[in-house]
Amino acid sequence: MLSWVSLPAGGAYHLSKAAAWAATNALREQGTLVVAAYPGYIDTDITAQVTAPKLTPEHVVNEVLAAVEKNLEEVLVDDTGRAVKQSLSSGAPIYLAGIPR
């Protein structure tokens, strides 16, 4: 979901996510199946200090593999990813309104 929204001090990390999202779209144009995953926080070293609920890496992998098997181009892994995506077409998209604190 960080392809669509930035967190404070995200800088280059968020830029790389947005670039990856653009790359998935470009690759699809040439006929490549690309499955883009949009999870919320995943329980990894990088999120060790985050107190919000986190997904297990295994859960994310299982969701992505299921999407690949179904030839889906996108997998919204959890409610956070779904809420961010839904906000993109709202009157107050999260990338403009900011993440609620």
C-alpha cells in the first residue's frame, strides 16, 4: 500500500514502492502477468518498532501465491490495503488527506 501513500520520514523507500507500482503496470502492457501485493504492516525487522497490528510473512506469501494461481493482477492482502485502495477514488484520497493519527 506504500505505493499509494507515504508515511512520515519514508522518503526514498516510498519512492521505490511507487516506482515498483508503475513498473507492474508497464510490464502488464507487454503481456507479462505481474501480481502486485498491497499489504499493511508485515511482521519483519523493519516494522519492529510499529505497534499497529501486523501480518505474518507467511500470510502474505499465501495470499500472493493464491493470486498467482488465479491469474489475478493485484492482491489486497488485508483491510489496510483495501481501505487505502478504496480511498484513492474518494473525495479525500489518503495520499492527500494523510494517514489518520
